[in-house]
Amino acid sequence: MSTPTKSLVAEDVEIVRRILSHIDAGTTDEGEVWREPVQNYLDPSRFTDEMQVLRSFPSVYLPSAAIPNEGDHAERITYGVPLFAVRGRDGRARVFRNACRHRGLALVEGPGCSHALVCRYHGWTYRLDGSLSHVPHAHAFPDLDMSTRGLVEVESREVAGLIIISPLDLPATGTSQHHADAAMAALSDGSPWRDKLLPAEKLVFVEATTRHMNWKILVEQFLEGYHIRSTHKDTFFPIQYDDLNVVEAFGPNSRIAFPYRNIERLRDRPESGWTTDGRVTYVYHLFPNVMFATFPDQVLLIIIDPVDVATSLVTIYSMGTPEVAQNLSANGGEHNNPAEGARNLLDTGALEDNEMSAGVQRGLPAGANTFLEFGRHESAIGRFHATLDERLAQFTGPAA
């Protein structure tokens, strides 16, 4: 008889135990100290190497909630490559390079829903599976083989509410392919996030903002709670703990638990009824550039796309249960709506985080530091940088 597979992350009851133990002891999860060279945030050649590596590994592209129905499509530039995803008549989500096969016009601009994908320029038309179905005045292209001129697909798979894409660049060697396959395996097991993400199946809103910061600084702001008291003294600190986190790793990915103060109400209840719902925010870091965070009324999926060494595009997908999404719609986003109130709190907290990240970016060229220091209570950040360094060594070193 087979042995049940051990969960890659702890169950709610174990997380509650660990949090209550930390509260009693005045402690938090600890890891290794990391020092990241300041030059790694400023050097354009380092950024070029990072982009090469990011395009050589699989990554999360979109939440399934962005294209729930047949014909739904959405686009995003990923590591400098224009892509879009569309839900086919067979229910399958497919990802394509966003260019018409005639003159290269970007086929999809923004979200929408279509029975077919029609190029605005000359009317070349593609089915939802990417195959070319119609060319106006086809006799003008005597050598055109329509069966070979469909949209260029990027291999992808849908896993527990997320659309995962394969590497955008072909691996240089068999060893490179092995590393990319291992990374895909780590993203293809949705068990760590399935129960937290799948209930939030309705897209509430999408927001994309350009931030004049290195992409790694933006990732870092999600991965530690050491800043709660100082940065969020009037927003998150009244309801959460400062410098108290449970940190878990699965493959190159991480999950960080940020507990609310109301978790102490569970002390007098039997463990069989313990749940982290409404008592913990989980931040899942799906390496390299995707986070999603769980909140009582919504889940936020945050994708940080590097643009250049000092610029990033941050796209936030807010998702909720069908009930929450319907409630927001029915109330027109009014401020007396509890879900809208929670969103306002999160928006304010995000502004505070971004202000700190912008300050870090401004301070990098000051010459005061040769490295940034991440202490034992910021271990998820050190792990992020260590994993990126490993991949850079694999793909940009002499043996790549």
C-alpha cells in the first residue's frame, strides 16, 4: 500500500501552534544572514544576465480567474516578451506570443472576449486554438501554407488556479534543460496553495503600475515582517504582529505566514476547530517574481515584471469568492462595504511599502553601503537571492 505524500507546507493547526509558541516566547522563525551586493541592483550587465535566466525558466503567467470563460483573453509582457493567454472552446488555457504571423502586429491589447482572434491591421484571423483560419485575398500569398502560420504557442499548463508557462528561451544545454524541468516540477504541484487560492475564483480588478525600482527590491518587500511596526504603524501593526513570521520553503518557492492578533482567540478552543482563515495572511512567493497574498475577503496575485535595471511593471490581480465579487459589484464599491474597506486598508499598506522601496532605490547610489544586510529574521529574502545566484551560475557561467 502506498504511503500518503507529505504536504509541502504545514497544515493550519501546525501553523497556529508555531505562531502561539512564538508569541509566548517572543520569537520568530530564523534563518541564515544574507548580504547582497549593492551593485547587483545597479549594474545593467547584471540585469541583462538576470533577464536571460528568467526567460530560461518556467514562471507563473496569469491567474486562471483572468480568463474564466471560452474566448476570454488577457495579455502581459513577460521578461520583455509580449504574450497573451486565451481560453479555448475546449476549456483549455493557451499562451501565445503576441504577434500576428503576417506583419507582426500585437494581436491582443488588454483583456477581452472573442469568438476568434482578428488582426486589426489586415484581418488575418485565428481560431482560439491559435490556428490560422482566414486570410483576406489569400490568392495574393501563393506560397502561404496556412497550416504552418498559426500563432506561436508557449508551452503552458494550468495548476490549481494559476497558468504556468515554460521557458521563453530554449535551454542552451542538456544540463540547462534539467534545471528548467526541475523548476517546472516545483511549480506544477499546486498542493501548497490549492486550498488558499482556488476559492477566490472571481476576478475583482486588475491594476498595472510602473515603479521606478529594481525588481528585486519590490520582491523583497513582501518577504519579511520585520518592518511591520515601523512602516505600518497605523495600518497593519494594530491588527498584526511585528517581526513574527512562520517561513516555509517548497522547492525554490516560499510561504510566509503573517499572523493577526486575533489568533490568540484560538487558545481556548479545541485544536480540531483551529483554522488560519481570517487569522493569518499567507504570502506565497513563487520564484522568481510572483507573490500571492491571502486576506479575509480577497486574494491578491502580484506579478513584478522587470523592465530595465531601475524600472518594473507591477500587475495586481484581485480575486475573491463569487459571493465577495457579487457583493462588491452590488454595492458599486461603496466605502461602507466591508470588502471595500479591507481593500482601502491594503491599498494604504501597499503605498507605505512602495514608499520604503522607493527610498531604498534612491539610497543605493549613495555610496554608503557595498551590500544590503538581511538578518536572520529576513531569511526568505536571503533564500530568494541565493536561488537567483544559483540559476545565474548555471546559465551564465563557463559551463552553461
